[in-house]
Amino acid sequence: MKKIVLLSILLCLSFGNFAYSQLASWNVNGVDVADGTGIDENVSPYSFTSLSLLTHITDAKLSLSASVNPTTTASQYGCKVSTYPTSLSEAIAAEHYIQISITVERGYYINFTDIEMDGETSGSGWSDAAFMSEIAGYTNGNQLREVTSIAGNTGGLDTDASGWGSPIDLSGSGYQGVTGTTTFRIYGWGATGSSGTNYIRNLTDDNFIINGSVLGTPGFWSGTTNFDWNTETNWNDGNVPTSATNVTIPTGASHFPTITEAATCNNINIENGASLVGSENLTVNGTATMQRTIDGYAKDGDGWHLLSSPVNNMVIASSDFEPGTSSPNLDDFYGWDEPTFYWLNQKVGANNITNFVNGEGYLVSYETASTKDFTGTFNNTDVTWEDLSKNTDQGNGWHLLGNPFQSALYWTNSDWARTRIYEGAKILNSGGTYTDITVAGTNIIPANQGFFVQATVHNDNSITIPIEQCTHDDTPFYKSSIPNMLTLKAENGNYYQESCIQFIEGSTVNYDENYDVHFLAGLSAEAPVFYSILEEDNLSTNRIPTPENETIVPMAFSTSNEATVSINAEGVVSFAPNFEILLEDLQEGVIIDLRENPIYTFESNPEYDAERFRVHFKSATGINEGEDINSFNIYSFDNSIYVNNPDFQNANVFVYNLIGQEVVTFKINGDATNSFQIGVPSGYYFVKVFGDQAISTKKVYLK
């Protein structure tokens, strides 16, 4: 290349924060376009990606129009033509060009300076050429530079006196502050034969160079350093926003911002999956926006979403969330009414659902996936609900509230100020049912998420949704390693229901208002029904004290149709290793060790007894009453006797009443765990097991 090299091949002038450099460059030495040597591909568009990119330039390519043919000579990048336009307009119409594209990382922009190149055409190649840009437009009259009578001239496409005259000047305002991908093209015309070549040629050093600078977009958050809004290095341009700055908090940032002292900006946009904590400390002079991407309706399980607005009293009509009435926007939008146990259609005017009420949730479904904008003024104060109804014959105290802030919320015992509100909340999951949110369990309510809570009494109650518990968390449904918590997930194709059992200090074997969570059936009738049974309470989360010996938790299960179902046990390893965790299927008469087999698959039928399963927790430190404490472990539940046989002995089991009469006998054939249902009057009985190697006896209660 005919140029002056100052200091090094890479010319870089630094002024403060700005670096004027080679943005991208190409060297065609050794390249053979036709066979793909040295380029990305040997088929159209014959892309040739630059291997020398400035920081924050994510891609730069040379490519050929589909209307031209590749050169066949080594150390060239260019084209041949088989038709022969005679003017620029004809060349544009025929799409005879070599293209250059360059892409800058989001949150940064390019200030172009110029383009340098080495190039020429052969004797039957283009006689005339024009350098053009996407920014100016690919139409005649928008040429950045034009050369004529260059066919066969050495360096006829060089950016010096041999060709274009000088580097292609890009210092004009249209080439400053450029974002995304930008393209340039070299159009040619006047070729006289199909063997004529038009190409970037190989001299010394790089043969095509785009020069300019890359700068950070003001107000674009990177979060590369930490969570602090007021740390300069968290912003792409190195400056904390001022009252005139438009702020973008992008999806996927390293950290999301937290504001702990007074801050300001003009407009602010929080993209889908991003979050902001501390909006109470932020003055927004313009408009505040938070985006939410909502998947299109696919099936009952994942077509519905519980939604809540992070902006104040947003009007639904004419917003992105207004439900459409015809395909491809045949949508649904509902509010919840506890007194009638009914979903209220927003499209029905009499239901008076005109605005997103702060701290209230809504059920939505959209036919087409899209990213929607909540726009207005950010909610930045606590939201308190009082005197929630409880109609036991209708909604039974379940109310649909919503996260009103710009981030996820911790569900805690502090700040929420729950008075006569049950312990847990519920969020809708992708299986068409609900996931429990509890203290000491899954305890994150995602941003923009509606959630159910249940009042314990009618009217005399309250709950505060506290801004103090805002936290950064972009996971749709938060899971962590929770100690002593077993989650049984019954899955039927696209639908599933979770049921949780957890050992927790302070709980009892009875219903505990401050620990247990009532079951709430999901939206889809096809989803399994699965919960713990505790006398008159059906529980989706059942907290119990750590058992000294063994505890059995009865479980109800049903489906609306015949189906193959799998129960997946999650969290088994969160229990101490001395606990056996067994799943008993009374329908099939089998007992599964969930440590060894965490997935159990079975057939379901609506006609089967709903009280089908039992979960056994057995501590290896428990001691039997009997003659040999190291042999058989005997215990009972309801009308069943269980015998654990760790040595896999053959044995005979005898059951006696309190006056010594034999009631029933059974045989054990070396199985590790054995269960026997006995139809006897409620009361105490003695169970004696005679094995090959040991004898054990225990007094049990049957009912």
C-alpha cells in the first residue's frame, strides 16, 4: 500500500477517552477466493472476515454480490462479471459490487475517518467504479468517490493518485456516531469480458483498512466493575449520567445498577431481564421504561403469565399490553376476583380494568411473542394492601398481588409486615401450576411478576410489599441449594405440579400457619394434582420437624385422564446422609429409594384412589424396641406396617393384639423394604419378625 507509516503499521492517536485507530483491516496475501483459501467460505457470498479488529468492533467482512463470480487468482479478493453494465445505474441494478461491512458492539458507536485500499482491475475488467455507502444510499448520485478509465491500470483502485486520489473521506457528520452494522460497496461497470478481474490486490502490509474511533455510548450501563450507579467505570463512556443523559440498562450486563444516593437522568430504559434497585433515589426528568419479553401462547402450561407493572398506574388502553381482538393478536387479559372465585375479562368494560393497579397482578396471554414496554413513572414506594376478603366457599382468601418494582423481591419475614396473611406466596410456573415462594425455601419473586397470597381471615388483615427487599435476580424462577427440602415434581408431558416437604426448626407435625402453604390448583385441567395430606389441609409446602426415627407424609395424586407420569425428586442430597427417603406407591405396591432412583415413572388413571403415595423419612440412628436393634426396623402408618430389612434376610412377620392373639402373618423374601396393609380395628399391636439371622419386636399403632 502506498502510504506513510508513522510509528507503526497501526496508527493510533489518543485524545482523552478517544482512540483513532484502524477499526478493521484485511491482508489478501495467499487468499484464493474461488477455492476458499484464507477466507470463510468458497461459496457465495465468499465472506472474508477481518482478523484484525479494534476492541468493541465485533465483526467486519468483505463479501461479493450473488450476481458476480469470484476471482480465481491467488492473493486477490474480488470478482469477475458475465454481464456488462455501461453505467453506475446499470451496475446498481445488476448488483455488481464488492461489499464491506463492519459491526460495533452494542453500547458503543463509531466515528469514521477514512478508508484506505490497494486495488485494481484487469484490462477487460471494470473501466469505471464508484465507492458508495449504506448511509448515503446505494443510488446514483450518492457516490463517495468515482474513478474512470482504470481498466488495466496498475493501482486503479488504490486510494492514492493512481486510483481514487486519496483515502475515502468519512469525516462528514453522517459517518459519526454510527451504531450497529454499516456497509460500503464498490460498484463497477464498463467491463468487456468475463475473464476481467476487479480486486483488492496484495502489496505490503494490509490491503484494505477502515479507520476511525470507537466510543462508549453515554448513559449505556456496562456494570463491568460492580453494582454501583455512581461508579464511572460501570458506564461505557466513563461518565455517571446527568440530568440530560438518556440511560439504557441492557439485558445481560455483568452487574445491574443499585442506587444508594441521589442520582438523575433524562429518560431511562430497563431492558428485558435487566433490573434496577434504588429507584427511590433516582430523579427521572423524562420517561421511565421497563421492557418485558412475553412468549406467545403455545399451550396451557406456558401460554399464561402472571404480570405486574413497575410503573405508576399505567393505562392499559393503547399500551403494548392492551389485548388484541383478532389474529395474530388474539390476546387475553384478566384480573382476579376473590369474592366470586372468577377471572374478570379486561375486554368487558363493566369489569373496569382500565389501569395497572400498583402492586396488583394480572393474568395475560398473547398470541404472538413480543417485547412490551411499561412506560411512565417508576413505582418507588411501599405498596400496602389491607382488609383483603376471605370467602371460604369461593376464593378462600387467595388474592393476586404483584411485584410493583423494577427488580426481583426477597420474600422475607421482615419488612413485608404480613398480618393475618399465610406464610407463602405462589407464582405461576411453565407447567401450568404454581411454585411456592417461602421464607427458608424458594424466596425470590421475579420482576414484573404477579403472585398469589392467602388471607387467614376476612378483612382484618394487611400486607406490605416493601421496596427495601428489592434485589437483582433475573432468573424466571429462582432455585438454590435449600437445606432439608425435598421437592417432588410430578410431570405429565407439558404440565407439572411441585410438592415440597422440608425439615425446619419450629414447625410441628400439625398444620403451621407460619410454615406450611396450602395447595392451589393450577390453571390447566391437564396438570397433575399433587399435594401433602394433613387432616383437613392440603399442602403444597409441608414443613415438619426433623424426625428422630421415622416420619411418613401421605400424598394425594390424581390426573384428569389416563397418563404416563414421572415424579422427579429434587433436593434429596440436601438432607443428612443418614436419612433414608423413600416413595411408596400404594397403587402399585412398590417402594422406591429416592437416593438411588430419584425419578419414578408410573401410569395414572382418574379412577385410582387419590391417596396413592407416601413419603418415608427414616433416620439410621433410630432405635427399635426389640431383641436385636441392628436387624429389622419396624414402624407403622395408618393401617400399614413397614419392615426395613437392611441385611436382606428371609423372614416371617407375626402381628399380635395386646392379649397375645395372632392377628395375621406375612413372609419377607429378602426385600430391603416391605409394607403390609392390615384390616384390623384401630389400636396397639405387637409386630415380631423372625429372620434367618435375627429377631425384632416392636409395638405399633394401627388405625
